[in-house]
Amino acid sequence: MSQRWTVPGSQRTLPASTRVLGDADPNAETIVTLIVRSKHPQTPPPGAMSREAFTREYGADEADLKKVDDFARAHGLSVVECSAGRRSVVLRGSVSQMSTAFGVHLKRCETGGVTFRGREGSLSVPAELEGIVEAVLGLDDRPQASPRVRIAAQPQTSFTPVQVASLYDFPAGVTGTGQCIAILELGGGFTQADYDTYLSSLGVKSQSVAIVPVDGGRNASGEDSDADVEVMMDAEIAGAVAPGASLVIYFAPNTDQGFVDAVTTAVHDSTHKPSVISISWGAPEPNWTQQARSALNNAIAAAASVGVTVCVASGDGGSSDGLSDGQSHADFPCSSPYALGCGGTTLTATGSRISAENAWSDSGGGVSAYFPLPQWQAKAGVPAPPAGSSGGRGVPDVSADADPDSGYRLRVDGSEMVAAGTSAAAPLWAALVALMNQQLGHNLGFVNASLYAVPGYPNSPGPLHDIISGSNGAYKAGPGWDPCTGLGSPDGGRLSQALGAKA
């Protein structure tokens, strides 16, 4: 038997509530994604290189891709797709073939009423692929993430996205023309008719939204009402605030494979060329394998290197991120140091002005246990990371209205409703970035370092509204950066000026 090499960080366990129903059907067709190492050993620096230049300098080496192709053929697997820029090879084969190829025993599992194909332990590949394969995603297809959306039952007040943008003084005279906002979805569906009707009710011109399927993902409107709310909220907020920008929704399965492939597809999309990506799905950091966490972080780093801003919701489970172990947890991919983490506030307005703004009690935020403190965040006063961890990255970076009690009026599946969550903050910030990109005449791209360098507290008024009251559980809002609301909510006009001065 040939020697095998264990893929680092590929170990998985099954949730304690899992029932193993038996072995996975050996004849069932399976598609997996292999993430291949970069030809360059260093993480690409944030910047604005072209997608073509990124592929040349930081894509996968053709010799490595050839070795993966040889491996696939030797195990009877077919190559569905191979991308040097995305550093990915998609393989198709039966469960039996995949089990032999990757040294794994796949099982039929059920937890919480959801049936999935699961595995335990680590994955391995032939020794010839040692160091070449960084991740093998898709063998285990359990649901990976949840939408960060809250539907309001009896909202105390509500706003349209246009009203929220006005309260935050978003730049005037620009609509996002020339920009493309990518929206990533792991479920739900989009309805163009609802979108057109909604924007028309706001006096905003609608345009056709492009749909891109990833890994067999599809626009499945009507099958999951909560996910439909997520999809329509993302699109309606972004489309209402930046109606001149083109919108593209990437639908992928809710698996670690689907999540990673959706991001890499959007980042390297040479047809639509997104300048901003909005992500409203996530999961507590411990719920990810190390290989999947690294692969998704590297995909977001690639976005930063080609001048794409990635706005990510910080979670709706407070400082615990919805876990019941009594500890504080950051949400991922919000905790990626290459993401602009978007937290939540409760917004109160009197007329056309903000009269109060507090940290939303369920806003995700805290300190990463896996990603170290970035240099640009060194003076922000981020609390110590969890004991014994190698983390330190604080989240969120910024915030915006996310409380369903001060939520957004929407149209979903033919009905009017109010919803929010940090899922609303992410597309709102994505739309703001698109407006600022147009106004400044260039893509802001990786904006975190510049945001932390602009004059803020105790300067007043600054380009961000410093949120100094409220709590998300373990953390309290206060002057300056905090683990509830980050640097604060936007004063769009001043922020565009400040970032333009630093460009």
C-alpha cells in the first residue's frame, strides 16, 4: 500500500446530538473541492492588482494541478473544474471512490431533523501530494452556516433602506454606477418581481439582478422562508441604497465547500468583476475545521489583494455567538482579518436625524481565538484573546442599524415585512462602499487599515458615530472601538472625505 499523508486541519467530529443512520450509499455521486497551495509562499498583500496578475503570481502552480489531476485519474475520479486563480480543483466520483481516495469512512447522519453525509477523523492523500493539497472540502456536507437575519414580530419602529442611508448621511450625487456588488447566499431564493415592486415603492429604479449558481446551488425561492428573507433583504438594501450598481447573487449549498467556492467564484469572476462582496452567513469559530477556516480566510485575503472589499455580518447571537458553553466566541468569516466585520446597533430617529444609537444586545462581537491581532488594530484597545489561544483579532470593525425593533421594511415572497440582524448591516456597508468607490474614482478595496487610521474618538464630529452605550453580553459599548459596535456607525459624507484624503 502506498504511503499516505494526512491533510493538516482536516479532522472533524460529529455533533453530540448526531444519530448515525448507517453507511453512506457507496454509489452516490459526490463532488469535492481540493484547495491547492499557492505558487507563492507568502499571503498576498492587500492592494489592487488585477485578477490576471493575481493568478500569475499567487495562483496554483500548473505542476501541482497536474499532480492532482493524475491523482484523480488514478482513483477513477473526474475533474469537473480546475482553476489556477481560485487554486481549486473540483472532482466528481462515487462515495466509494472518494472514500478510497481520501482514506475516509462516510456515514449517513441526522441531527436536528437534518440528514447529511458525515465523517469523523482526518483525511489523507497519497504522499506525492504532501504540502500540495491544503484542504479537501465537500465529503462532509453538513450545514455549515446560518443566516444572520431576525424577523420582527411587532417592531417598535422601522425604516426603509433609503431612510437609513439618509440618517447616516450617505454620499449624495452618486448611485454606485460602475460598481458591482456581489451577494453570497447559502440558501433561499430571489424574486425579481418582488425586487422590482419593492424598489418602485421607494421611487428607486430597479435593474435586473444576475444569478450565478455555484456547486449546484440554485435560486430556490419559496423552499425556506427564513432564507428567502435573508436573500431579499440583502438585495433590497443594497439595491435601494446603491441603485446604480449592478448586483450579482451567488447561490451555493450550505456547506464549507459551498461557502469557500462561492467566495472564490465571486473574487475571480472576470465577467461581473465585483468590487464589493456582502456576506450575511456565518458560524461560531469553533464550528469550522482548521482547513475550511484557512481556505475561506485565504479566499477573503485574495479579495483584498485584487481591490475587493468584503463586508461580513458579525452574528446575531451576542458575545456567545449562540453557543451555550458559557464562553465568548467570535463569528467566522467575520473574524477574518481581511473582512470588514459589520456589527449591529439599535437606531432611534427624530425626523431626519438620529436621536439615539446604542449597541444592539444581540450583536455578535468579541475576540478571535484563531486570528492574531492585526497591526492596524494594535491601538484599538482590543481585549485579551481567549486563554491559551493564538487569537487576538477583534470584531466587529464597524456597525449599523441591525435591531429588528428598528428594522428595515422589506418585501419577501409577495408580502411586506420588517426584518434586520447584522445581515442588514453587511449589505448596507457594502452599498456605502460602492457609493464611496464611485465618488472617489477608485476602489477602496481592503479598507480596514484606513478606517482605523481616520481621526475618530475623541474628535467630534468624526466620520463614524461612536456608540458608547449598550452591551452584547460579555462586552459593553464605550468610547472608541468596542467588541459590540467596533469603531461605530457611518457618517457617510465625512467618511468618504476622510478615506479620500488617505487614498
